[in-house]
Amino acid sequence: MFETEFTPVMSLFGGILIGLAAVLLMSIQGRIAGMTGILTGIIPPLASDWSWRAAFLIGAIIAPAIFVAAGGTVEFAVPPTTIALIVGGLIVGVGVYFGSGCTSGHGVCGMARLSPRSIAATVVFMIASFVTVFVTRHLLGM
Amino acid sequence: MMKFVSSMMIGAIFGLGIAISGMANPAKVLNFFDLFGTWDPSLAFVMGGALITTLIGYRIVFGRQNKPAYAQMFHVPERADIDRRLVLGSAGFGVGWGIAGFCPGGAIPALGLGYSQTFVFVGAMIAGIILARFANMRLQRTAIAL
């Protein structure tokens, strides 16, 4: 229903950049590049080391804006409805808080450290996503 | 100051990687999960590229550095137990990801693209984190009281 183009080269290149950022953040700040952890630290009450987190977030937000301003294209389409975005957002927020991480923290950094918790978390959230999309698209026809 | 600037540069590399990889595009993310429909395997290449780079890079960093350049020590989670919170929380995250098509690492850089849907999602996600933090405080208080 919403076809997207298979982009192995750009996706691989983007993935390598994400990995490079994770390695640099460990080398320079000694931190895991997990978006959940970084974001949670700047939601009041602020973490004592909120400043590098805020800097990372600012960089992460402005880079795509600069890329587009410089003439780059970023495909973007949101099939879900506003209600689905709100419900999904709330569930993601609660889930990553209790699950102590998301795709970047568990799926990339934790898996790269071969952490049993991160491997378990990644397997669980990937399966849950596959099942959810199957149910919403093919059983409920949303 | 260098600490702040370097963090921002690293964040920018992360955000650029997310944007060009397709992780900031919910349509593409949802298609990756839609094996029996409009399947787009691109995200396997994102995860693969990120994971292999980090796997090799972490080994080099931990092998060559005693401590980070701008910090006293490496902050790496030590826990190895797989508890109910981790499993249920991650399952919840997966369900939300499958509904909205955004994960936190995809949504934050997507804010820079300026579409209103991203702001709706991120607002709800932050509300969810605050709600979970509050519920967690209540749970801990109850546990202490008991």
C-alpha cells in the first residue's frame, strides 16, 4: 500500500555513519549512543551531565535539516494516523523506559558488546514489531 | 566547551546516518516489518552496517584507550540478567514501533526534517517516558512500604 524503494547502498552507508557515531561517543565521552538514555537525561529532573546529551541531540536534529538545505533528499511518509502516532508514541515511551533502551542502545551498542540483556531486548522488540505490523496491516486491514 | 562541541558533532554524524539510511522514514520502517506485504529489506542493511562498525570500533577503543578522551571512565552497563521489566518493556517498545513506525533514534533526527507528524510522535513519546518514570517511582515506594 505504501511502497518504498529498496536502498541497500544508502542504508548501509547510513548504518556505517550511525556505527561511527557510536564508536566516537564511546571513545570521547565514554558513553553508549542510545537515544533513550540520552533523551531521558534531559527530561526534568535533569541528569547532572545533561550538557553533552543536549549537545548530541542538537547535532542529531540539525544535521538532517542541513543535509536537506544543502540539496539532499530524505524520503519521508507517515502512513499511520495521528491517533496511531499518539498511541504508538506513548507505548514507545513507556516501553523504552522499562526496557532500558531502544534500537540504538540495545540493537547497535549493546549487541556490539554482546550484552545478553541487549540481545534479548533486540530479539523481543523486533519480533513484537513484525507481529504488530502483521496484525495491523493484514488482520485488521489498517 | 570541546566536550560540548564534540558531542554535537557526533550527534550530527548520528543524525545524518539516520536520515540517509531511511530510519527517519516511518513508511520505510513499517515496510521492513511487513514481510507479507510491501516488504523493503533496507533496514537490515542499516542495522548490519551500524552493528559491524560498532563491533569493530568498540574493540579498537577498549583495546587502545584506558579511558575516554573527555571523561574519567567508560560508562558501560554491567548487568547481564534478563528480567521481566526488560522483556515486557522491550515488547511494548516493539508494539509501539510497529504502530507508529518511529523509534526514538529515528524520530529525534526526523524532527530536523520539520514535519508535524514527527512532533506529535515525539511529544507522545516524551509523555510516555515521564508517565513510566512516575509509575516507576510509585512502584518503588510501594515496594519499600511493603
